[in-house]
Amino acid sequence: MVIAIDGPAASGKSTTAHMVSQTLGMVYMDSGLMYRGVAYALLKHQIECVDHRVEAFLPQMQLEVLSVDSIMNVYVDSSDVTSQLHTAQVTEVSSDVAKIPNVRQWLFKIQRTFSKQYGDDPGIVTVGRDMGTVVFPDATLKFFLTASIDVRAQRRVQEFRQKGININYQEVHEAIVHRDHQDIHRTIAPLKQAPDAILINTDDLTPEGQANIILSKVREQSQS
């Protein structure tokens, strides 16, 4: 079984996917970490993040994703770098990496290989922006999580503050608006709801509430 969860930044999809995968005993796959893995590799090998340089480096790039305790871990040059993929520098470069069409095509193959490894047993819960539309168009179940920009900005600010980082709400709001515009209008695999995806507005939902909606749909699917 493949459960695809898409949605914009801070819509709650990652937290929800974690809960769903843990409850069902399935593997959690975060497509965003793969883009961060590419960014990490570029930084490590001092490759400038421009299309032609990145594309030339792709055949040499050693990036692998494996399930470790039902969580996707990212390896670069045979080393587990998962814990190093959320630095400010990696975050900045990964945003540019995601705009390069050939990188997206290259990662699509890795994402689908991961699905072949774990999709049947024990199954995967995958999260991103194009999982249900491009990467896994035949997913067993598809969901699209959304929320208002104000709610998403508030959530992101809270996340930063929980980490001891004081950040301006307006800056976060503007960054989310900018990211939405980029994701929706990119040429390759733009952010959009798959026609057969179930829409969940998370404005007034807790993470547990979001997960329970998905789990109920999984139970219905299993019984049908």
C-alpha cells in the first residue's frame, strides 16, 4: 500500500504522515529530505547550484535512501547524513535544487525505487508536493492537506520558538507566500491536488485529528 500525502508548507502533512506510518507500521518517506540530500552533496563537493553544473554532477552523485526503523534515512557517499539536512545552508540550497527539472526527474527514479522496496511490505506513507500527481499517480490512497496562510505562518513561528529561535511573524508569512507561488507555478510537477485525492483542511484540526481522518479512510479501503 502506498499512501500519498501532499500539500503546501506548514499544512501539517509531515507530522500527520509520521503518525499514520507509526500507527500502521508502515515506512515513512519524506521526499523533501531527498532534495536536501542533493543540496548536502553539492555543498560537500563544492558544486555551484546552477543547472548545468548540477546536471553534470548527477551521474557521479552517491545518494541513497533506506528505511531505518521505518523512517527514511538519507546517505551521501555511503554516510548517513539525515541529521545534518536541516541546517540553514542546506535549506537555502535545497530550495534552488528543487527548481532544476533534471534533478526532479533523477529523484523521481529514487523515490519510485524506494516504493518498490517497501511499498508492498510493510507499505509506505509518502509526503511531499507532487507525490499523488506525479511520483505515485497509482497510490492506494491520496490526500491533500491545506490550511490558510495565517494558520501556517503561526505554526511555523511556533516551531521556531520551540527550538529557541525568535523569528518575525511577517517574515515567515511572506516566506510561505513566496514558497507557495514557486511551488504552484513551477514548470515540472507543480503543487496541486490530484483529482482523486481527499482534501483535508487542517485549520481547526490537531495533528491527531488529521491522522485519524486518514486512518479512518485506510480502514474503509481495507474493508472494501
